[in-house]
Amino acid sequence: MKYSFDDLKGRNCVITGGFGIIGTALTRGLASAGVNLAVISRKAGEDPQAAKIASEFGVKCIGISASALDKDALEKAYEEVHKKLGRIDILINCAGGNSPKATCAAEQMTAETPLPDSFYGLDISGFKDVFDLNFQGTVLATMIFTRDMVKDGKGGNVLNISSMNSIRPLTKIPAYSAAKGAINNFTQWYSVHVAPLGIRCNAIAPGFFLTNQNRFLLTDEKTGELKPRGKKIISNTPMHKFGEPEDLVGTMLYLLSDISSFVTGTIIPVDGGYAAFGGV
């Protein structure tokens, strides 16, 4: 076997949430390996990044506007991908995020904690929105965009984007943690279900990256300085820094390439050592 990512050249990938902070890094990483791309996001059709990526890397890259929770829109997206790219070889489920409505103000609850600041004050609709976006969006996209892999028997690859929250749930964000935990379980379940068809399914569990979804929790909006929570994260990450989205690209390419042809049902942390550190 030749140990490179050359086998990825010319393959067609659908990536949901592919123009977010992490998604953009993954999309560009795929394009640099010669992968053709269909980026699914709510405003992808209006985003000039698809044309820029196609021009910069010499691959096909199209943006399709659709919500990961809208089955009809995803069905139409599937048909558009077929017309413009052809068979779908790879699916990356990257759509996700958190919301202040599903976030507790208090890290832990004491007898003095006001109920609105605790788990008991959460907006259940906000909780549902976050859980659905992360978990149901992953399941629904998998149902639709893996049909080629199932029908023609030529195999394929699914990569889910989980989180370290799935392994060590963080305070304040129960909906996001629960959804990412569900993604881990689904990754393992689905990998077993389709293994006889030659389809592999794995997940990456990123550690701490500053994104639009968590910036309000970790940094002061006015000064840009780390809040106590952000400082706590850095002190519990052995590398003592936040990750950069590009840090995920190598692990992604490994899991999608034939180099890892006997790897399925795994969840790989990319976390600067956070999962390995016990705090002392």
C-alpha cells in the first residue's frame, strides 16, 4: 500500500455545516486533497467560498442552501449533488452548535442558586433546538446522503463531528453534551449496521476551539480576555492552548482515506491532551 492520501483525489463529499469555523477548515482540507465538495448549510448558496475553493484548489465545489433538519430540502440537495458531482463517496456531518437558551448560568447548583440560573431554569425549546440540530441533523443527513453507498455496494465513508463534551460532559451545557454523547453512540451503532456493505463510520471529538457558539462563554466581549471558565479550560489542557480548526484536518484525512480501511466505529479525541489529564 502507498501511504498517502492520494486515494481521496476525485472522490465526492457532502459536508453539512461546511462553512462554519470548523467546517471551513475541514472543507479546505478536503479540497487540498483533491476531493470534490458539496457544502450544505442554511446560507451556502449565497456564500462565495464555494467558488473560491473551487478556483484555489482545482476541484468541484458547490454550495447548497438547506437546513440539516429539513428533510425535503436535504432530499433536493441530494438530487442536486447527483446532477453536479455524481455518486456521493463521503459524508461529513459537521452541522451543529450550542445556544444561550440551552446554557445554565451556574456551573453547579447550591441551596442558594436561583432556579433560573440552574438546569431548572432552562428553556426546554432551546434545549430541544440544540439537541435536534446536533443529533437529529446527523441522523437525517446520514439517512439521505449515504444512499449511493448502500445501493451500489461500492462502500463509502461517514465521519461525524462529536466533541469532548461527549466523553467528559461540561458544566452549563447539558443539551450540547447530551447530543454529542448521542452522536458517539450513533457512530458506533451505525458502523456495525452497515459494516457488511463496506461502509465505515467514525467520529472526531474536538477539544476546545474558540468558535462563534462558545466565544460568549469563554471570553469577555469587551476586553477579549479569557473569562474564568476559559482560564479553567486552558489550565486543564496539557498543551495549554485552544486548538485551531486546522488541527482537525490530519485526523479527518486519515479516517477518510483507505489508509484506515480497517478502522470503523471509533471516536478519536483531538484535544491537546484534555481527556488524558486528571487535573493533578
